[in-house]
Amino acid sequence: APHAVATAGGPEHAGVRRAGAAGVVAAAAWIALGMDSTVRGGEMHYRDALVMVPWVLTMVTLAGVHLAQRDRLRRWGHVAFGVLGLAMVLGLLGDLGTVLDIAPLATLGFPLGALLWLVAMVPAGVATYRAGVLPRRVGVLMALLEPLSIATGVALSPIAGLHDRGNCSGGLEKGLVVLLIALVLRSVAVYRAERRPPP
């Protein structure tokens, strides 16, 4: 059975299920964007607009991770997820600024949002690992998501190149990680729905 035994049957299972579904779509979008960036390579500015789709869906997925374990997180874990949410909003605004060529708005995404996202994912992952509600691999994957994405981009740079914008080869790794997290959320949601007492 999933690690969600301690909070099985909670009314939040529908939200967790929707977050899992969003994660599956996000994963497909990340992988498609990563494949396009790798195969075609180069700096294509349309990707700056397209990346907002998996980014928003990933926000929903990570909100589901928080929802699934909120009763077992310590105070600092809630803070970590709050900072993570803020970082993702800043990243979204920054990407919008890049697409619309609004420099002050773009600055919110980089360096501010990007650094905050990189830092916040680690304590959020640690909090998830320590809460013990979801399989511990979810916490590990969260903590390593961005470092592994950067490493993927560097590893693929001989093919895709390295660019400040318009290339998302690291999306291949993000897609695989988000998919693994999404599948856990979906299984937890099903498990909780089955254990929910009848009305």
C-alpha cells in the first residue's frame, strides 16, 4: 500500500488526483519540449512561450504533493512549500516578461525566481522525505529535480547547445521526474478513495 496510510480517506483525495493528472500532462509537455530543443537545437523564442504550459501544470502537481501530506508536514515544511510556490510564480512572471520583452518583469524570473526555485526545492524535498506520507523517492526526486535538469542540459549541449533562452533540453529530465511524482499522486488518490468511508 502507498505510504499514505496515515492520512487515507481524507477529503483531499480528489485534489491529489487532479494534481496527478496535471503532472502526467506536464510530463508529456516537458518531454516534448525537451525533445524539440534537443533534436532541432538552437535558440527558438517560441519555446519561451510554450514552456509556460508545463511550468503551470508542474505548479499544480507540486501543490498536490503539499496537499497529500499537509497534515504530517512540520511548520518549516509548509514554509518550504510556500517559498517554492512563490518561486514558481516569479518564474512564470519572469518568463512572461521574457516573451513580452519587459526587462523588469523578466528579472523576476532570472535571477530571482530561478535561484529561489533551486534553493526551495531542496527543503521541500527534504520535508516530503521526512513526512513519510508519500514514498521517500518523491522527496529525493524533488530535491534533485533542478540540479539533474541542469546536468541534462549540459550533457546535451554538444547537440542542443547552451543558450540563455529559447532552449529547454533539460525538459527531458523534468518530464521524467514530474511523471514519476504524478504517478505516485495518482496511486495515492486511488488508495485514499478506496479507503474513504461510505457516506
